[in-house]
Amino acid sequence: MAIRQIRTIGDEILRKECKPVKLMTPRTQDLIEDMFETMYEENGVGLAAPQVGVLKQIVVIDVEDGEQYVLINPKIVETEGSVTGYEGCLSVPGKTGKVTRPTRVKVRAYDENMELYELEGEDLLARAICHECAHLHGELYVDLVEGELEDADKVQEDEEEE
Ligand code: NI
């Protein structure tokens, strides 16, 4: 396993469409392990393959609900509700902004064994699924931010005071 370098905003690779994964290979298994390790190292709750420079439709998520999710070739098939909240991205270091996302989503994806499954998420998990799936199509949360991007440290301080 290895920590991979995270690409940051301005890097063209973050704006490209990712290719579907056709079959699992040892190389792709290594990539998935490295993505988890890199995400934990950076204290993220999700990471998409293009963020480590690989244009494949692979997402990893851990919102600390006791599960590690691997989403390969994910498709969001249902959404419900909407909620506005602060969101950040390891590819946009030190920043945060308000984004409106569904409160509940259902996503259909392959797992690391290339078995099709469905995952339903609410709240933070729903937000993470939407955010990470968008990365696979070259979309960043900054495209959706309502108002200005803000300094993540400042927003955290304000929220702690409330
Ligand atoms: Ni992100």
C-alpha cells in the first residue's frame, strides 16, 4: 500500500471524464487500497480515482458509519429531498462552501469483486456519494457552491462557537 499524491484544483485531470472499469485486476485492487490509505492519511471521508491521477470510475467512501464503501462504475438511480450544507474536497485544500444536495440517494455500483449492488445513503453519506460520483465526470463541488468559497478553518471556528 502507498499514499498517493492528491491532485488539486487547476490540474486538468480533475476535469476529465473517467472510464468505466471492465474487470478487476491486481493493479486496480492496489489502487483501491491506496485510495483508502490516502483518504485516511488526509482525513477525508471520500476519494475518487481522478484525485490520485487515475481516470477510472472508482470511488471510496468512509463516513465513519462503520463501513468502507467501494463504488465502481456508480450510477445514482434515485434521489430525494434537498439540504444545504458545507462541503469540502481534498483537491481544494483549506476551503469549504455551501452546496445543496439530496438528503437521500440510492446508487447502483460494482464492489471490489465486481458484483453489482445498491447502496442507500442519507445525510453525510448521501452528500459523499453525490460529491464523489461527480468527480468521475470532471465535476467539482466548487461548480455548485452557493455564495463564496470560504476558509475552512474559519467556518469550523464559527460553528464551534454556535
Ligand atoms: Ni472531492
